Amino acid sequence: MSESYEFYEYICKLRRYGVVEGYPGNVYKPENYVTRGEMSKFIFLGSSSPANTTCGGFPDVPYNTPFYTEITRLKCSNIVSGYPQIEGSFLYKPNNNVSRGEMAKFIDRARNFKNIN
């Protein structure tokens, strides 16, 4: 990624703070979409949410799957929520891409834990 890339400064800053990382081979791929699972990791790393998982996880994010810890801690901190299902449960859908609206909600809720300006 070139230093002239529009978002280079922001990506480098978040990388220094350990919020984002590259793919294997140290490649960032800034034009790729972000999944809800990946966004949860970014928000988790960029916030200071408590290490609480006692509220339980989502049925589609079982223990020992990617992003389980991040998603569950953010759920227990009321930063992320799921999609309601007919039977009253909620699914997180970690492989869905994040909409700009969802991203705004995640960041707004996370800012209560760490001052994001």
C-alpha cells in the first residue's frame, strides 16, 4: 500500500495500536470488505471492554470459533447485538459484511469504553 493511499495514515495509526493487522504476507488489502466478526475484533482491540462473557454467546458463534471471545465480550458490554430470529433467539452472523450503519453503531457504543474522537 502506497503512502499516497487516501486512508494510509489511519490504517498505519490503527496498526501501531494493534487494532488492525494484515493478511498473511503482511498485506493489508484496504479495499476488502470487513465481516461482522472482523469488525468485532477491531472494536474489541480498540476499546477497553470488560472481560465478561457471562451473558452467553450467540448460537451461530460457538466457543472455539474465530472471534468468539471478542464477539461475546462485546455482546456482554452491549456494544454488538444480533439479528432477531422467529423463535426469540438472536444470531450474530459473523461472516456477513458490516454495513456502514452497523459500523457506526459499533463505534458509537464502543466509545463509552474508550474515548474515540
